[in-house]
Amino acid sequence: MTASAKRNSTAEWQAQDRKHLHPFTDHAELGRIGAKVITKAEGTYLFDSDGNKILDAFAGLWCVNIGYGRKSIADVAHAQLLELPYYNTFFKTTHPPVAELSKLLVEMTPKQFNHVFYGLSGSDANDTIVRMVRTYWNLKKQPKKKTIISRWNGYHGSTMVAASLGGMNYMHELADLPLPGHAHIKQPYWYGDGGSQTPEEFGLAAAKLLEDKILELGAENVAAFIGEPIQGAGGVIIPPSTYWPEVQKICKKYDLLLIADEVICGFGRTGYMFASEPFQIEADFMTLAKGLTSGYMPLSAIMVADRVAEVLNSFGDFNHGFTYSGHPVSCAVAIENIRIIREEKMVETAHDETGPYLAKRLEEFKDHPLVGEVRSMGLVGAIELVKDKKTHKTFEPVGKVGTICRDHCVKNNLIMRATRDTMLLSPPLMWTKGHIDEFMKLAKI
Ligand code: PLP
């Protein structure tokens, strides 16, 4: 615990914090109950200012893949801060950590990706991709190709463009979003759609909605399609196996660029290094963040396919970039983080051992009268609560039961997240079967 954390009591921290603006927070409620003050973290446990030890089944915000408290990360960051704490990659400069990380990412990602651009967050990375998409079509002399199609309930970040790509109504309201040039189609949510077709039929039908939207808008006006391989914040929506190959075909047929937002899925979360592999996505852009540094430092990376990079590079300056693009400390941390993921075989363990074990244990919830479906892939999963298991009818108002369950977990010193009435988990990849057993004990009502 830092010296300042020791000095203050919970009430003092809360009083200092209360009037400030927090992301995705009901400030009236915050004022009433005060914030939970997290003072320390180790492995998969958080410690709060009241001395509680909390099991974090959400890896912070889907990001702390290697778990908390890794000394080697701190050592690497410390050494880099002394060696070269800051320099940029603007105006024909570079530095060793960024060059080394780019080499690593090109080796690790699908073969079409040989070019990297850096940002600080998933949101600014998606914003940058939209700018690249526009530049690409303008350089290809097809300036009408502007609209980007995405999915309802998709999440791509919080900047004006990223929130427009996203399909969260509550983020659009009051901010006059989405911005022009964005269109949305339904998410491939087999269970939520009633489950009357086979998943395979449903996957094809859900992909067909993309074709319908392209024909409605005119292919000459549509620039790209963006999607998370598995929708995370939208409820851990795992598409049927037929969905992505069909989406891929449609993008090819109508000459759309395809963007795979792997901000959550990347770096082992699904039991694969990138989820593009099992879902057979051959994208033109891949968005990476979160697991890239396991949240130890802010960093995002955009993987750009050769066919796009060739066009972008055919013109002079790409007039875009952030002061901290490719920050040396973030890049050094990312390299060490990837070393840990690989050396500790976290992806293989999530695929062969902990992922299947989690799937098996989640099945135990299925007998509960309120549990409609459980689903998982690797170490990302969901427990969907419904009013009627037969019809999949949801509760009214939607979200109330989810909030009650989330608060119940917090009381039990367990962090899960609720989307509508679905409980989500996305634990650190260093979880063992023992951690899964501990989770089951805490989560069971
Ligand atoms: N894309 C996806 C799939 C995400 O889940 C998120 C954040 O949760 C983002 C983009 C935005 O990332 P950031 O919060 O780093 O801006």
C-alpha cells in the first residue's frame, strides 16, 4: 500500500472523489453509497481500503490477462523510464521498443498483417481505422464509399466515432450519435433471438442482414464492416460457426474493408492468441489493446493488411498521430507482457485446460430457475438470466436483475459484470482450476 493510501480512511477517499466525473457511473448513486476504494492488487485478487480481499473475475476491464503484481513488468518499465522515458515516432524517427514490438506483432498476427500503427486506447485505435478507411477509398478514387456498418450492442469505444461504430443506444442518447456515415445491423445473438433456427442457419441469416443493409445503402456508398469476433460488452455473444465466413464472403462480394476489433478477444482470451483464427476471419484491419499490455500501461495497436498499407503508403504524409503513439515505456511493457503470455503458455492453458473446465463448471448453473443459457470460449463467459427459460423472455425492466446479481457478487467479494441481465466473466488468464472452483463457490446463490 502506498504511503498516501495508508494515511487516508475509506470515508476520506470517498469524500475527495465524490464530486468528480467517473466513466459509466450513476453519479447520484455514487454520491449516496460512495466509491469502492481499491488500494492494491496481487495475482487475481484486489484489496480494498476496508481490508477486503476480492476475487477479480473480470481482469480489471477484460484486460489484465497476466494477472496483477508482475515484478518483471515493473522492472522493464523502470529500466525503460531511465533509458528513454519518451520519444515519438513522428517525422521519420523511431526507437528500439517500438521497432521490436512491431516485429513481434507482425510475427504473431495473421499473415496479411505486416504494418502496425500505435495509439493509446481501443477507442482511438478504432477512430484511427475509420480515418484510414476514408483515406483508402479516397485514394482509390471511390470517395462515395464512406458508410461503415457495425452491429447493435457492439462496443468499439467511447470517442465520438468509436461510440458511433458501437451499437449501444444508451451511449448514443443525449450525444446526438451515431454521427452520419454509420449504419447498424442486428448482432448474431442466437439465444436472444429465440433460438428457433439451428445455430448454423441462424448464423447465415444474421450474416445476410449485412448483405441486406449493403443493398439498402448501395454498395458504392459502403466503406467497411466492423465487428468483434465475440461481442464482449454486448453480452459475450459467441456467433455460430457459419457467421464469420459468410460475413467475409459478403465483404469480398461488395468490396468492403473488414475490421476485426480484437480489443477483448486478442492475446489469448478465447483460448487462441487471436479470435480471428477460430472464426476464420481474414480482416483488413485488426484492433488490439487491453491484453496487449495486460493493462499495465496504455497502448493500442492497429494491424493493417498489406493491400491497405500499399494504398496508404502510395501518398505522401499520413497526417495523423498522437503525442504518445508508440510510447517507449508502453511498448517495452507490451514486449514483456507477450513474453509472459508465451512463456507461461497461457493461451494453450486457456484452450486445453482452464477453458474446458470453466465451460463444464458453468453448466452447473443451468439447473437454476433463472438461468436461460451459459456460454463460454476460453476464459470469457456469460450466464444469461431470463424470466422464462422456455421462451427466453427477459425480465422487465431489463437490467434490474443483473444489477441485483452484480451487487450480490460484490458483497461476496467477487467482481463480475452485468450486461442487461447477463452476468459476464473474463478472468486473468493465469487462473487455475482452483480459481475456477473458488469462483463457483462465490458466484452460486
Ligand atoms: N473495442 C472493444 C471490443 C472493447 O471492448 C473496448 C473497450 O472495452 C474498446 C474497443 C475501447 O477500448 P478503450 O476502452 O481502451 O478505449
